Amino acid sequence: MKQGKRYAEVAKAVDRQVKYAELDAIQLVKKNATAKFDETVELHIRTGCDGRHADQQVRGSVVLPAGTGKNVRILVFAKDAKADEALAAGADFVGADDLVPRIQDGWFDYDVVIATPDMMGVVGRIGRLLGPKGLMPNPKLGTVTMDVAKAIADTKAGKVEYRLDKANIIHVPVGKASFSEEQLKSNLDALMAAIVKARPSSLKGTYLKSITLTSTMGPGVKLDGLQFGA
């Protein structure tokens, strides 16, 4: 396959036995992002956590200094003055009970959902639809708040969420391959600082077992966790 040959060719530049320094890894990932579109640079971290235990969950958010390079579509559940505030702050969609049947019919043309606390009863009716897609508002992530303007501003500025998946791996975007090395480094530093700080106090043993940086279509490049204090 053509794609397989391309992947095999660029993968030759990556030594799978080496854990690279941060800037070296970023340079390799950028060099190997040769697709015809602007590939997303992604961070994948295999952890030693067991997400089945509540005290070993890892979840949070961080605003990337250089942004995500993506136009984020925001849906806000709010009413009256807060709905007006959300629209003024740049929300793409704003509503209340009227949004429920649309979402029940399969409408998911948005990337982030924010809600005021008084609307969580309404949002809860569609929680089983939003939850699996990672769209359920959460006060710990700043997406359940009365300060909808700040939540929208943070999201537009490049706020990303990180969390364990079912295999206890964290997958989170770092930026775009078109970003400069300095932009990707500042984003990666901010992400790693937040994730290292989020280590569960109950965890025994190794927290971050492997750290890999990759682009959408490129090979993974392993990072040395010691440089992040991991």
C-alpha cells in the first residue's frame, strides 16, 4: 500500500530503542509529518494507574500557551442573561431544553460543551449521549460554571482536557505540525507539568511508563520522562 510504504520510509528516521530529548523528538515528529494536510501532533502516555479505582483517576485540563491550531466549536447550555453572555463571548451554539431533542436525534457538530450549574438537570437527561463522546460538562474541568465567558475564552485560547482511557493511557493533542518547534515545546511543557502534578497520591510504582509523541500519520517518537521530572 502507498501509505504503508510512506510510513515505512519515514519510520526509518526514528530509533525505537531511543528515548529522545524533547526538542529532538519535536524535530523528528515535524520532519515526519508529510501528509497533505496539517497533521495534529499528539501525546500518548501509558500510565501505571488503574482507572478502575477512583483514587487513581487522572483527569484535568490545561490551556496550551500556543493554542491548539484548531477552530473549536462550543455549545453552551444557559438561559436568560447567561445565554446572552455566552453568545457575546463567542459561543457557537447556545440553548437550554430546546437542545435536548436535537442531541437525542444525533446532533454532535461541536467540540466542547459548557453549562451553567442550573442547567445540569437538563444536561443530565442526555448524559448517556454526551458522556461516551467526552462532551459531558464537568466542574473539575471548568465546563460547569457561572463564568461562561471565561470558560469560552479559555477554550478558544487552547484549553485541552486529558484523562485516562480504558487502557489507562492518556491521549491529548499538543498542537499542529505547522507550529514552530518553540510553540510545540511550550505546549508540551505545559501539558507534561500538569500531568506530572496530577499523579495520584495512592499510586505505588511507576506513574508514567512510556511517553510518545507522534503526528496523525507519522511514527511515534519516545520521550525521556526524566526531562519532565516524571
